[in-house]
Amino acid sequence: MNWEHITAERSAEDEQLKAKIRVLEAVIVELKEKIARLEKNSSTSSKPPSSDMVKPSKEPAGNHHHKK
């Protein structure tokens, strides 16, 4: 192998690694945002404690738009 070929291969590998790093950095940002949302509850925000609970559906189960 000559040096030009080795340099070209190394450059291509570097670009692939840089692309992977950019993708992983974006994933990290998304995960940090999700963690922040999950950690935000009434004890860490100005929301009332009732906002921490999952609200039930307004429709009874199994009664989806059926009129009698």
C-alpha cells in the first residue's frame, strides 16, 4: 500500500466516525430532553400534584361512538 491510499482510507474512516458522532450527539440531546420532561412533576415544578396523575378517558371502555 502506498501512503496516498492509506491517507484516503483514514480520511474516509474519519468522516464516517464524525457522522456517527453527530448522530449520537443528536440522540443524547433527545434523551436529555425526555429525561427533563419525565423528571418534571409537581415536586419540581409549579404544577399542582393532580397533574402528576394519568387522567382517565372521558369515554367508557368499549363504548366508542356507538349510539343506541
